[in-house]
Amino acid sequence: MPISDWPASERPREKLLERGSQALSDAELLAIFLRTGVKGKSAVDLARELLNSFGSLRNLLCANQNGFCLHHGLGPAKFAQLQAVLEMAKRHLFEQLQRGDALENPEHTKNYLASQLRPYKHEVFAALFLDNRHRVIRFDELFKGTIDGASVYPREVVKKAMSYNAAAVIFAHNHPSGVAEPSQADRNITNRLRDALALVDVRVLDHIVVGDELISFAERGYL
């Protein structure tokens, strides 16, 4: 049965407008993005099939173009549309950070960092540079690869902080495995960075590890 024949209260678009986006399932949200199904399947049926095939909504959103376009009902145009939606979401989150104190909006900060780092299949070490009122100056991806003492260079981070005239910094890196528990190497490099930045009066406020969950060094008492 086509979605247009469903009761109005069950159609994803009408349901969203009446009850808000949070009331929709992953499949219903994806169906609105897809707009149409394929022969013999409604948009919701197709969305459920795609979620089952990818394993999760996150895996679908993080898929590369080749992996995305292999699936029936998807193609380059849909991939381009999805990338535009994801980029708008990232920019919206960054604007939220820029409007206020990063420490007064810890969830905005975490959400932005997760949106930037979760899609990567390799580790990326990044930083939010802040002014003396903890407003965001800039977000930079600093290093790529396994995060350890050999791949993160405190001197380069200090140079970046000084070039932006930053007063504070929040570090973040992702664990592609999804397990966000900080390693001893994560803790060691954070301590090295904190000590190096302290020499130029730049405070390390937090280090967020992005996995299936988000772990804050500050909340753990590691800083």
C-alpha cells in the first residue's frame, strides 16, 4: 500500500509536522529523506531494508559514495543530497558553539565534535581553540593516524594555539572501533599537551573521546 493511502497520523511527513521529528523512528526519518520508494516498496519499506543492510543509521550516514550507491534506490544524486544535509547539520552545530561559551553548552560542544569525528574510519586528533571567554575561535583537525606519542606533536599544537591567540583548548579524537574508553596513550599525550601549553598560558579544558559514546577527561577527573 502506498504511503499516500495510509492514515494521516501514520504518514512520516504528517507525523513529523504534528508531533515533531523526535517522534519518528530511524526508518521514518530516512523515508522522508528518500521521498519515494521503489517498485513494490514504499519509502518506509525501502528505508527499513536499507537500515537492515547497513546495520544502523550511523553506518548509512557514514558510508562512502561507492558503498552508498551500491544499494537499490540510492544513487549519486541521493548521495550528494545526503552530504549537503550532513554539512548543514555540522555548520548549524558550529554556529551554536560560536554564539556562546563552549563550557556553558557542553552538549553542543560534544555534539559538534561527534559530528566532525564519528564518520572517520581512521583516528583523527582535533582541537577547538577558544578565547579568554571560552568562545570558539577555530576548529582544526591536527593529526591523523594512531594517537600516540609518535603522531601527536605538542610543539605543533603550541604553535597553532599561539597563531590563533587562544587562551584555552578542548581536544578531541575518535575511536573508530566505537569503544570510547581512553587508553593510557590517550592520557599520556593529553598530559604532555597540557604541560606544553601551560608554558604559554593556554589551558586544556577537556579532551573528548568520540566513539559510540562520548567520554570527557574533565568529567572523569583526568585533567
